[in-house]
Amino acid sequence: MNRISINNNLHIHQGSNFMGLDVQIHRGSLVENYLNRALECIASALNKYSRVSMMRFDLHLPENSADLTICDNLIITKFFSSLKEKIKYSQAISKRDGNRTHDTDVDYLWCRENSTTGKTHYHVAIFLNGYAYRFIGKFNLSNDNMYTRIHEAWGSALFTHPEDLQGLVHIPDNPNYEIIRGNNDSLRQAFHRISYLCKIDSKDFGNRHHCFGFSRN
């Protein structure tokens, strides 16, 4: 089995199929370890909820961010801590107002990559109780939705006002997926989408930080 030369713990996956599921290979080979973690993350969410909402988005670092990215990924840890608190607070308000509210954990995957110009960014997927949240929502910071919470959490991690994050939070096309327990089509579609996070291309395996992370709920 081929391994990444700079990190022999990571195995290379070259085919367009992984454990019976299609994966994206248009940007080259993938990391098998990461594909396994992605499947485990989905399985963990489906063990808790019969319907899981998966949301995809990207987080970019500002130009003057060298001191934020030298060795570790503390910035992304701060982001998830803030996002969890914002979701928890939103649900508490909803319950207080007498609305029917479904609790949710926040499971997630992320990968850290560098663009061709050397700029660091994170590709992220979060997994929520599908009965609690279904969509990221309208791209308007005045709305009380997941889009706003993502912006506010990234702003909190960067010590920046959400209004000053222009270009630093990117919502790609078709960011929302519903994964239904026992529905293989929904699993295939979601896994194909997040397999992109597992690609070798654009990752700096030679530095001292991790290029891939996941929740451990």
C-alpha cells in the first residue's frame, strides 16, 4: 500500500471508489486515513439522529495572519467552540419562547490547505440533527440563521467583527445535504461531496500542524 513519503502514517487512495462509495479524484489522489475518518464522522452523527444535516463552507484567514498559523490549528478550535456556544444559545432562546426545539450536537470535519499563492484556508463540513437545522440560510448577517452563526464564530476566532469578514467566509454552491439513516443514496451524495476534503493536493504535510481534523463526540 502506497504511503505519503513525508508522513508514512498516511496511506494513499487512488481510485474513484472507496468502500463502495464514489469519491472525488479530479484533484488527484486522496488520503485513505481521512476517508475513513469522514465515514466514521457520518456514522457517529447517524447513530444519534435518523436525519442528519450536513453543511459545507470554507473559512479563509486574513492577509496578516502569519502569527495565527505558524504551528497549530488553535484558530479552528476556537471557531468550533464559538459555533457550538452560539447554537446552544439559540436553542435555549427558542425553548424559552415556547418553540418546539430539537437538541443537537455539532459533529464536524475540517481540512487545512494552502492556495497556489500560499494563503491558508479551511474546508469545513458540520453535521447537525436534521430535525433541528436543515439549511445554512440566507446570506444576510441580519438573519438569525446558521450563516450568521458561522460568520460570528469565525469573527470571534479571529477577534474580528462579522461585518469585517468580507471574503473570509465562503459558502459554495449546494452547501446543504440531508443524510437519512438507511438511505444509501443520501449517504453516497454527502460522502462524495466531503471526499474533497481528503485530497492530498494543497496540503502541507511537512509542517508541524495537522492538515485534517474531526470531532470526537
